Amino acid sequence: MSQEPERRQPIFTLALYFKKSSAQHDNAPVFLSCPASLTAIDSPQMLFRKSAQTALLSLCLLSAAHAADTTALINRLIQAGHSSWIGSPELQPWHLKLDVQLFGDKAQPTEQGTIEEWWTSPAAYQITYTFPSYTASLIHSGNVYSRTKGTDLPPLLLHLLLRQVVAPMAPDKEISQSTPVLRNLTVEKIPLECVMIARKIDDNSEPPLSLFPTYCFGPGTNSLRMIYDFGSQAVIRNTMGVFQRREVALDLTVLDNGKKKATAHLSTLESNSALTPPAIDPESIEKQEPATPVAGNVMAGHKLSGELPIGQYRGTVVINATIGRDGHVRSVWLTTVSNSQLALAAVAAVRTWTYTPWLLNGKPVEVTTPITFNFVETPMPR
């Protein structure tokens, strides 16, 4: 018997007003109401007008830091993660399909495609990406990961969209090892409680919102409405639904520096105990090897292009980066932060970098490498 997601009144749909359903309990989520489709994000009646997007993602909004019990915040994040994770072993097998629209640097539509996943258990699933610029299948079976021969890992943006449906929040271990910071934001009269999973900063400077992964909820709820990361990237979770007692986003919008980069609509999410993924020719796939560690001073000589950060303080920032076989940076992780503003500058720069592919036995491979920035204080211009 197939089970499809129950459509819920939108939890965060970019409306100018909100209302609480009388049918809800006092501690239930506050739902935002807006009948418009996702394409209405550019409408002047939407909460995040372009000016507001720029202001928010530039971190110029006023925020108030609140002293909150660390344990309570950690528990809240973990509970929110569990209630939105459809990769739990408790769930029945499922199949999903995302219809995706990508956008260029000037927010113009570029290409459309789909992402599909057939999930049987945490150790058995199959994902297929079908786009003009990237088409590949990824298979996880037991401890073996495979993907279509000659292909790289999916672009970070596509991976992000799928993760927002399946597992939008950080793992429990990462949350537990953080020092969460709660900040209240009001965006055009809509209150949000944003919790950043912060880590140690050497000079004890206050980290700006989204330097570390930041999750925003309605007041007093665990309903995830927005996610900030990298100091500039925001994921807006629009219409929401319920699937096997988990909350899932049916519509997503990704913004970077206030510019729309992608939208996605969950057109299919079905559960069936007899569900099986489509057959794939074993000759068309190859085993996916783990990323090769490469010393930072060695990898530095392979850098081709990208911006250099500018800092007005003295200090050091160390980032662990994963670089794909195509030379593009796939992920970044801050490991040493002497100053929060320097960290923002370093992360923003690294995300623009490209490298010549690293060759192992004559073949390009994915690598992990530390990138160290030693900032020398630069005087302010007069």
C-alpha cells in the first residue's frame, strides 16, 4: 500500500502575516499562510522582498542574543533533526522525486532537471541526478558506494537540495559538540528563533549569524523554516508536509548573497514495502573511493583561480576542504578560527576557488586538504 505525504498548511511560505489555527494546541507550530506558489518569491507581497533578502543575507538585520541553556538548545536541535529525518531505520521504504530549476549569476533560469531517490534502509539506497550538466546514479549497498563511471560527485547545490528533504539538519554528534547560540530575529514582523551550532573562536568575538550552520524555527517550535550557512547561503523551506510522521519540505528556495540559485518542488514522495529501484547495468558503475588526504602546502600549488580574502585583523583561519575530481570545492569546514570576521572572509573566498585535478595513478581523484590563512592586519583606508 502506497503512502504519500500529507500536505500541511505552510509553515514558512514567505507571507506578510501569520495566523495560528484554532485547531492547534497551544504549543503547536505557528503556521504562516500564503496560497501563492513558490514562483511568487519575487512578488512585492512576499516576506522576503529582494531588498530584505539582501539585508538578511548580508547579516545586517538587528538581532538580540539571548542567554539560553546549552543543554536545552542541543536537545531542541536534536529533536528537530529527528522529526525531519526520513532516513531513519524506523521508516518503510520510500521513493522521492524533486523537480529542480537552477538559476545563473543574474538570477536568470538556466537548466531544469530531476533528482530521484529510492530508499530501502540507511545502508541501501539509490540516487539518480538527471540534468543537462550532470547525469549520474549513486548507489549505496552495505559498506560499498558506487556511481556512474566517469562522473564526479553531484554538484554541491544539487546535493544540498536533496539533503534538505532527507536530512536537513546536522548529525547529532556535531550538534552535541557545539556551543549553540540562540538569537531572535524579526523579519518584516515575523519572529524567528535562530540557533547557530557555534564552535570555539580564539578571541571570543561574537560569531555573526550563519558563520556556522544556523537553524531558524518559529517561536517555541521545532518546525524548521530556514537554514543559513557559509555566511551567505540561505535555504528557505516553504510549503511543508508530513510523511510517515516526519515533517518534510515540499518546496525549497536556495539563495546566495541574496540571489536566487535554485528552487525545488517535491513532486513525489511515496512509501511502499514492495518498492524496488530501477535496475542499473553493473558495467556502467564503478566503486567510489574515499577522498585522498593531501597536505595543504602541496595542494596550494594546484590552485587555478578564485578570490583572496581581505582581513582587517591579525589572525589565523584553517579550513578543511573537499575538492572534487573536476577541481571544484565541494565542501568546507572551519577547524581553527581566531576571529569571526576573518573566518567569514576565508570561507567566502574558498568557495570561489578551483584547482587542477589531483591525479592518482594517472586518474583524477577527490581529495581533502587543509587550507590555512594567515592574516596580517591591514589599516583601514582614510
